[in-house]
Amino acid sequence: MEPAQKERTPFADIDGLPAQMSEMVLDALTEMGRHPEIRRVRRVAYEQLRPAAGQRLLDAGSGGGDVARLLAADVGPLGEVIALDHSASVTAAAIRRHDGSSVRYVTGDVAAMDLPRGYVDGVWCERLLQHVDDADRAIGELIRVTRPGGRICLVDTDWASLAFDGMPAGLGEVVMAHARGHFTPRQFDMGRTLRRRLVAAGLTGVTATPVTCFFADPASAAVVLPMVNPRVPEDSWGTPPGVRDEWLACVEAAGASGTFLAVLTIWVVAGTVTG
């Protein structure tokens, strides 16, 4: 996770959060990784990265290290996965969960990594770039540390694609305006911009796969979508008084009637680094 500016999402500066909120975010990272829709996104990304035995891979924005440990099973004991996260508390949590595989956990800035040029064979970067100040600078660093012929796989959300059904339209617009306020304009639709960014950076064979995540009940949606999660503290919403409670009541009612629906597109974009 990357350092935060004002109005960034909680995931962008976990170390700077109050203890209660920090624990919630850490738990959310773990729960998200177990969600069937996020696992579906990750299967697509895995196929694009093509990890192999003996490789050295970088998991940039590694969170609790779940993906890094899965990749370690593919690279085997002769390979290595570097799990890099900006948050010291998240890195510490990942180390506590270490399973003995060939993962090296480090705290660092994805836009200024302490790694040599061409050091890794491939990069996995999942839902990180929506939080950074300068995505192209971060992508440049990912390219720098990847050897010619190596693969870079970027996974990120297009929050502008988020849509609901079974909910009052006007109220939904107010809630989405709140969500948009946590991002700069260039971050809100990050997922759809990834292909353009990799093409502009000179990668070859760039592929782009939109994965539409489908949530048919509020409990499932709440794992990935904070605006339907009643556990998110009221003081983090920033909406006009009463809007949060009204919205969550509508979410609950739509869930009870079976009419709730939410969809969100997450993009998987990959390419090969040239010499």
C-alpha cells in the first residue's frame, strides 16, 4: 500500500489509521482475498503472469502476503517471491502468517524500490495503483526492476463501473459521490487505464481482460464494497447527515427482498518488458 494524501482510501495509509480502523482494514484485506469473485480475478491474473519454477517474482502491494505465498508454491525452493508493501504493520502481519515458503517480506515504496535493474522475472501488482500519487512513475519502477522478456501483470479496479440495482437511484448517486471523493480523478477509473499505460511504457503483447464481479446479496458485496458494509465507521463516510443510515437501510431491505445487485469491473492487464 502506498502513502496517503488527504481524502485517500484507508487502504492507502494503514499505518496512519487509528488502531480500531487499522485492524478493520487488515481483516478486510484477508477477507477480500478469500472472496470467490476476487479469486476469480486472481485466476485470470495468474494465467497472464505465467509463474514458473526457479523464477524471482515481485508482489508489489502484497498486503497480508496471500498471493506471494501462492506464487512461492510455483517458483519453488529455487525461486523467490519478494512481497513488498508500504505499510509496516501489514508487512508485520504478513510475516506472522508466513508458511515457510520462499517469500521475502519487505517494506518499501513501489515508486522508489531498493532493487537493482532487471532483478525480477515478473511482477504481480494487485489493486495498488488506485492508491498511489503517480501511477506511471510506479509502473516505470516495476518495469525497471523487471528483466527484458519478463512479465508484468497489473490488476486494478474501475470504480466508475460500479453499479447497483434494487436501490434508490438518487440516493445511490449521493453515496457514489462520497466514494469518488476518496480518489483523485486519475485514480477512480484506474483499471480501465492500465492497458494504455503499459502500451505507452513500451511493453509488448499487452493483453487486457475486464472481469465483472457480481454481488447478489449485501453480505457478499460488503466484503469488497465499503459503501455497503455497515461495519465501516460512520465518521469515515463524509456523507450528509442521515444518508449513511438511509442507504444501509435500503441495502438491507433490498437484500431481504432478493432484489439487491451490485457489479464492479476489475481489469487484469499484462505485457512483456522489452530490452
